[in-house]
Amino acid sequence: DTEVTQTPKHLVMGMTNKKSLKCEQHMGHRAMYWYKQKAKKPPELMFVYSYEKLSINESVPSRFSPECPNSSLLNLHLHALQPEDSALYLCASSQEGLAGGYGQFFGPGTRLTVL
Amino acid sequence: KQEVTQIPAALSVPEGENLVLNCSFTDSAIYNLQWFRQDPGKGLTSLLLIQSSQREQTSGRLNASLDKSSGRSTLYIAASQPGDSATYLCAGYGGATNKLIFGTGTLLAVQP
């Protein structure tokens, strides 16, 4: 299985809602990532988990809360988001941490719309 | 700060043409480079990974090369097809941040 899966594919939420994005991989990768991508822009790194520990937080607002329950799962909890947070949220995994020797592999993304 | 530029930003070609996409880094201290394809509203599909000990990689009609001394990479697509239409992103590892730094992307349209 060489796939990263993400659920849901689409999410519409109000600014007072609490929702979660889910990412799963079964490639035995030990690093997992969350990226945010706005239209016509490259992905921007948000968080990195390495061996189930948060290793990088790119100064992301606290309304985004990541969680890594185990080595195969990565969640992104959302609360009190703003309309400007509407974007494509991408999950990725890699065999090891940031060294990048084996590349990163991305999921299909969750299209988030905040009303 | 590492910056990655892709030229051209957009490209439209007739089917069957061979084409070259370019990627350049301001900091040539990268050691791995990955090319991705992204269809509209979709995730990134990894095309090729050039590791630090390699100078190029090939997969089917795609060939990617990396010249670390000049901080440049090229993606060559042979005999282009309408199905190749997508945005192509290069991304490098290394430098001061040791993170994956993305290029600005090339939007490719192959006309039937």
C-alpha cells in the first residue's frame, strides 16, 4: 500500500464550529506533515511529526491543533477558524524525518471552506 | 533564505512536442530534489526523486536532472500528451532549514 488517504474530501464549516481532518498512511513512514495550499500557490508547511512527536510548528495559529495518535495516523483539529483559512489542506508522509532522502508522498487533500 | 523559481510560469504546447521545465534555487546547498505533478484541486503526485548521489532520474517519458553546482534542475517531458496537462512543482531538500522548499510551479497545457 503506497497511499496516503485523507478524510473528508470536502468540509464546509462555520467560524464557531469544531471539526477535524484525518490522514492515514500504511507505508511504515515515521514522519508525517500537514501543509496548507491556497489557490495558485505552492504548499506551505504547517506541522511536522517525526516518530510521533511534534518536531516543527511553523508558527501556526492555535486554532489549528495537530495530533498524532500513532505512527499511521495524523489529525488536524480545527476550532474558531476564519474565512481566510479556507484552503486545500494536504497531508504527507516520508520514510524518515526532514532529511528527505526518500521523498515525501502526499494525500489527495481536504478542501476546506470556512463561512 | 532558500527561494525556488520555476520557468516558465505557464506553457502551452501542441500534443507530441518535447518540452523542458526549469527549476532554480538561490542556495545551491540542496541535496535531494523531487518533482511533483498536481491536477486542479487535487493532491501532489510524486514523479521523480533525485537523491544526493544522483544526477538524474528517468521514469517513462519523464527525465529529471540536477546540477547542484549551479542550483538548477530540469524536467524533460517527451512526446507530450493532453493527459500531461497539470501544474508541475519542483521541491528541494537541504539548505539551512532542511525542509522541503517548493518552487513557484509551471502550469502546463498540452493541446490535442
